[in-house]
Amino acid sequence: MVIYMTGILWYDTVICVLVFIFGSVIGSFLNVVIYRTPLHMSIVNGPSHCFSCGERIKPYDLVPIFSWIFLGGKCRKCKAPISARYTVVEALTGIMFLLAYIRFSASLPMVVAIVFFSLLIVLSCIDIDHMEIPYWCTISIAVLGIATFFTEPNMPWWEHFAGAAVIAVPFAILALFGGMGGGDVQLMAASGFVLGWKIVPSAVIGVVVGAVYGLIVLCVSSRFTKEQSAKISEKLTDWCEGKAVDNSKDVIIGEFEHGKCKIDPELFEEKAWNISGDELKAATESLSSELNEAMGELPDSKEYVFRANVENGKITKIKLRRRIAFGPALSVGLAVGMLCGETIIKAYLSML
């Protein structure tokens, strides 16, 4: 009996190791998808190479996780640093695949889970890099929801639609007030189609994680935004002089994306200004350049939005805030919902 149990233990251990390795290999491919798809590059053609020296990466340097560790996080040829995120994505994918196997064992629901987790990892990283959740990711998740009609026989068809509807409405309202982006709404609606009622605890967890992260970012960046708001206000005041109509009111909205300022002249109320058309467009481009110079070099990974109230050519109020990628926070909640959403719901109902 002991020998039999030991054999089972060894078998399970080997399977778990193989699942993790398989997940890390898929994670290596996900890194390619994360980098190339936003740039509209092929994910099939073109070998991996060092971004610094252009050297093609050898197959033995593409072993997930271990190659990065053995090379000390540097290119073999030019010794340029290689981001640790590649290894983090590989390890995270391996862990999520392993959790899917532990939760669902070798089954169709496990296949749905690992595809779902892979899409969440991809969209989270792209959201961090580009502040955008790709449409193809949310569409793929919605298609995955159709697949669950056949892999989840215990979940009636209407529950899939109910999950999507019950979460889409509140998130759409949040988006109207600027609390979420359109991509976040699409992600949650598509995921509701996959998870059904399990989307409810997923949403709660995702919002809580996002709120905590947002508060941390707000606290960390508060001093920076206060200092930069003063610089922006000064530049806007100088720019408005002689251009604003007497007794006029307007709002100037701009953003700093990938370290560069963008101001859309079409958002201006033309009646409030002495200039219009091409002259206004040229003036806003000049203002953007001045703000770029005033703000200095901003990290490409951070984006900011400002809103300035203008009255009689003077700035009466200005607000600068950093954009936050909520995709990763929502993905955390969705992953938890996939793995133990039913347990959370049952535990909550038992307390009523």
C-alpha cells in the first residue's frame, strides 16, 4: 500500500513539473505576442534578437526562466541588460497553468482555464505598456465563453449571458465617470460570458486590488503631480495671453503619452478664443512643445492627463493625474474567480 501511494505521489509530482514547464514555454511565446502585436509585427516570422546589438538569440539562450538566470539578465554578446519581465511572465504562466491543473485536473475546463489565463497575462502586460486592452484579447475571451457552453455542462446557457450583463452595466457606469476605460468594460463583459455568476467575486476582488494600487500610485506621485501642475499652469497662462476672448470660459485638456504632450485643438470651444482653424492647430502644437520642455523627460511607461479651467485668459483650476492600467488588477480578480469563484460564492451564501 505504501509503495502504491508513493507511486501515485511521484506520478502527480512529475505531472505537475511537466505542466509548469509547459506553461513556462507558452509564457515565452506570450512574451513575443506581448511585444510584437501592439507594433503590428508578425509573431511567427522573424527570430528573437537582442534589442541593443541586434544579435540573434541562440536556441540554447531561449530556455524559459533558466537562460535569463544563467546569463545574469544580460545579452551573451553585448552584455546589455535584458528585462526581468520576460522571466516573470514565463514563471507566472507556468504557475497559472499548474494551478489550473490542480484545480481542474486534466480536463476540458483546464484547457479553458489555461487559455483564459494566457489571454489575461497578455492583455495585462500590453495594458501596462500601452494603456490599452487589445480588442482581439476581449474578443478571444468572448469566443472562449462560447466554448464553455460545452465544457461547463453544469452551467446553464442563460447564466453565461447573465454574468456578462450583470457586470457590464456597473462597469459601463464607472467608465462614463472616468473610473474605467472602455477596454476594461469589454474585458469584464467578455469574462462574465466565461465565468457566469463567478464574475461577481472576480469584479469585487479586481476593483479592490485596483483601488489599493491606485491609492498607492496617488500617494507616491502626489508630490510630482503638484510640482508639475504648477509648471503646466504657468505655461498655459502665458499661452492664453492675447488669445482668449474677454469674459470667456473654456477647458484645456491634454495628455502626456510615451513622454510627449498631446493637445487636441478640436476640444477647444472656438467662441472662447481669438484664433481658430489652422492657426489654433499651430498654436496648440507650439504649446505642446513648450510643455514637453517644461516637463522634461517623462518615463514612457507612465502617462498623465491634465485638465485646466480657463476664465478670462487665466487658469483658475488645474488637475494633473497619472493614468492607471486597471487591466492587471481586474485580471487578478478574474483569475481568482476562475479558480475559486464557486467556493467564494458558497462561503458568502452560507454566512447569510
